Amino acid sequence: MEHTPEPWELDRSGKYFSKPVIRHNGRVIAILPDNGVAIGEPWQSRAREEDAANAVLLLKAPKLLKGLTNLLAADLALRSQYGLQSAIANNVRQLIAEVEAKDVATGQ
């Protein structure tokens, strides 16, 4: 199964959901926690900053996956062209498999 394609957007408007959501073409793909809604306590401000950082990471996940895939392709091209050995490909392949929830050995 493929992940939802880009673009992803963060919606904190509260217009449709009481919590922040990540949406694609209007469809909700993730509901995020909204810690620190109340104001006044220092931990609430830090929690809200952490929520925002987590949202950014989630929003960038498709770009990170695409970057890893491109890195793997470039590494494989260099290895085949110059006969180089690289640990990069194995590490990147493992990361991609984890993101796509696939078995590295079988690719499924």
C-alpha cells in the first residue's frame, strides 16, 4: 500500500475538527494532539512547541521518503558505474523498508 501523496497541509483552524489535523485535498490523514491549549503554565508552552515540531516532521515525511529513494538510486547508479561498494545503500534501503513497512529481504 502506498502512502497518501503530497501535498499535505496542517489545519489548525478548528473549523472541522477540534484538534489540529493533517489533510490532503481536504481529506484528513492524521489527527494530531494539541497539548498546551490552556495558557499560563510553562510546560504547556513547551508541549505546544513540541506539537508544532511533530506536525512539521509529519508534513515533511513524504519529502524525506522521496529523498531517501533518490539517494538510494544515486548510490546504486554510482556503484554500478564505478564498481564501488557502499554501506549507504544498505542503510537507506533499511530506512525505506521501515517507512514502507516492508521486509528488507523480500521487499514485501
